[in-house]
Amino acid sequence: MACGRRPEPRRLLINTCRFDLSLTPLEAVERAAYALSASVTLDFARDPEAPDVLVCTLHPRVGDPDEELLHRFRQEVTDQVLRVRIGEQTAPVRDLIYAVAFSRTGLIAEVVPE
């Protein structure tokens, strides 16, 4: 993950972050963007020279981009990566718990072997 500032014609400075998608799931970046949507909007693009790199451009709703906003976004991405990985690792156990719970509700007909 690399972040920094680059000039843009419309604004004096703008924040960008780059994520290697082989290490950072796209879902985690999308979740982080949603979590911060009250204060920032983001543009996503693939780096034409490195297709596995996602470039995120942060546009604050009010004021100029600052290091605090960039830090909050990076922190949120890290948090969401952990959530995605935990979700993937615990999916089999969670599915088993749901299957057992729903099998006892009477909502699903019991299959009786012949």
C-alpha cells in the first residue's frame, strides 16, 4: 500500500492511495470507502502499468485533503482486510451453525433417507 499526494488540475493537492490487490481484497477497500462516505468520496482505477494495483483517489466533502483523512482511510482499509479474512476463515463454522439452527425451525422440510 502506497499513499501520497499528487497535483491535479482541478485542485491544488489531492490524496491518493495505491493497493496491491494480490494483498488487499477489493471488498475491503470498498467497505472502507463506504465507512468513510460521510466525509469523503473515492474514485477507483486500475493502474495501466500495473493491472494488479488499485489506485484510490480521495475527495473530501468539505475542505482540502489532509494527512488525517488519508490516515483514517488507510486505517479503515486495514480493519476491513482483517474483517474479510476472518469472515473467510470462519465461513464453514458459521454455515454449520446456521444449518443446524434452521434445521430445527420447521421452516425446512426434513429429508428422510430411503
